Amino acid sequence: MRELRELAVRLLETSDVQVVIGWEESRRGVRPAFAQTPAEAERLVFDQRCVHNLAAYLHPRRKHIRGLGRPAVVVKGCDARAVAGLIRDNQLRREDVVLIGVRCPGVWAENKAEGQPGNRRWAERCVSCPQRTPTLCDYLIGEDSPEPSGGPGLEAQVERIQALPMAERWAFWSSAFERCVRCYACREICPLCFCERCLADKSMPQWIESSPHRRGNLAWHLARALHLAGRCVGCGECERACPAGIPLSILNARLQQSVRERFEFVVSDDPVAPSPIGEFRVDDGQEFIR
């Protein structure tokens, strides 16, 4: 995308930023790139293979990234929602980052460098994406494109699981969680998992057993899902990184659906919109503790 490269070059030449975080070609497809010079910015690309949520490089645990200087980050709609979440959670100041918004056409379910288009399909989250054009940005580039289609979409997947009898739902999730090897790839890639010390790593007391067995796996995945309630941006990075193929996007989407029904809150890229998890309301019915 020439428009992206020209903007990145200009930002670096004027010293508005010291690094532009985007994507570049590699032997295995596209990968995150950190352009620190105008020459390096000429390598930046954007297309349907750019699945990575680059907002993950902005939270405080990425101290080596912050050492590069003030960044400009290329963001899709879901990425911009993650940036808003970091600002909302006081992990990032808006003035410390330049956001280059791209009108997202959707991304492929599999990040392949080669292959025929017929072997590719849209990511389920993209079929039902609520916001493909970010509003939280300093620059907006790219052109509008048709909505992705061809699959049931993530919302339909949630409804399918919810329609199952309770015993079958329990069997579905028990089987999924049993596959977990506790590698914590989901935690490491998530832009909203920024705790210096995770609950799963605490041993005095030990809240979550560390061994990869049914009891510990169930506690880990439910605790993480609850921590993301009202915060998950639906980027699907956790599921993409999971080596066991656990349908984490369905679990997170169900939690966001519950937050929407109970609190009338939908995650957006508005950084000042208060999250229901961090806001106290005197008229809260608190029916969940009765």
C-alpha cells in the first residue's frame, strides 16, 4: 500500500515518531515490522494477511518496544479498540502514540503466503465485525471494501453453542479445555493481558493450579475470560496463537454478549467510554450474587 509507506516515511523524516509498527513481507507470509528509518518504512504492506493485533506492542510489559521511542502503529478496527482499552485502563497515554487507521477489508482465517484464493476463507470474526473502519486514529488510509462473507460468523457460532442442552455445552467446553497444554500463548499475544504478574503465576496462595489437567485448565480459561469481560476486542489473536485449537473466540464472544445484555455496553474504540467492570453504579441490581 503506497499510501501507508508514504505516510510512514513522512512521519519518520519529520521525527514525529521514532518507529512505525506495521507489517512486512517475509518468507512465510507477512509479519510485524518495526520501521525506524524511511528506508525500512518502504517495506511496509497491508492486506488480508495482516492478522496480527499490533496494539499488543503498546502495553507496559513490552519495555523493549517502548525503548525504541514514540511509535506510530497501524491499526485495524479491532486493533483500535485494543488501543482504546489500554488508554481506558491507564496503561497508555493517547498523546504517546500516533495511530494510522486502515479501512480493513477483513483478514484471512489462515495467514498463508501462497496458495489459491479458493483455499482461503474469511476469519469468522470478520464476517460479523461491528467496526471495520477505526475512528480512534490520527490518520485514516485505504478504501472502503465490501463486507466479508461466506461463513456463519462468530455470533452464529456463539448461538449454536448456546442452543445446546447444558450437558452438551459442558461436554463441549470440557473437551476443549482438556486439550490445553498451559503454554499461555493466549496470554502473551493478547493486547489486554498486561499484568506484570499473572494470577496464574501466583503460588502464595496458588489460585490456579499450573499443571495441564482438567481442573487447572478450567480455572485458567474461566478466570482469563472473566478478566476480559467488557474488555475483549474480538481480534481473535488468542485463538490464532493457541496450538491446541481451543475456540477461545467463541468463549470471549459469549462473555461480551452477556456484558451487552446486562450492562448495555459494547466494546468500542472510544477510550473515554467507561467499562462496566471498572464503573460503579448505585442502581446495579447485583442479581448475580443473590
